[in-house]
Amino acid sequence: MAIAFFLNIPIISMILVFSLGIAGFIMLLVGLFTSRSFWRLFFCLLKTRILNFQTQQVVIDTTEKSNQYCSKCGKGLSSEDAFCTKCGNKIA
């Protein structure tokens, strides 16, 4: 009987240490979430993230694209081009 009780001591101590570890972690979280500085930092970061999201700009390419292509090399051309920018062929 005494041997069986002695073998259970490491198990009991492991359970106790684990329980104290969990309790300590919970106390740490409670202390963190009740801290004013934590919430100030949290809301500051959240505000910055929201502002960054709202101020993102979408860039749209508004350059005119025509259906003109060089008859020599096939490169796409804009309507203002007089010569092909790739091969130098004169555009009709």
C-alpha cells in the first residue's frame, strides 16, 4: 500500500504543477485584458489598420488602347504613334 501511494506522488505533483500553470496563465490574461495600456494599444492598432484599409487607392489605367498593330512585327500601337516603337516601321 505504501509503495502504491509513493508511486502516485509524481502524478499528483504533475497535476498540481499543470493546474498552477493554467491558473497562472489565466491570471496573466486577466491582468493583460484589464490593463488600460493594452486596450489603448489595441484600439490604436485597430484604428491604424482601419484607416490604412480605407485610404487604399485603386489605380485604373485610363490610357486609350486602340486596335492598331504593327504590320511588320505585330506590336500593339497607340493612336498617336507614327512609327512602331519596337521595329521602327512607319504606320499607315
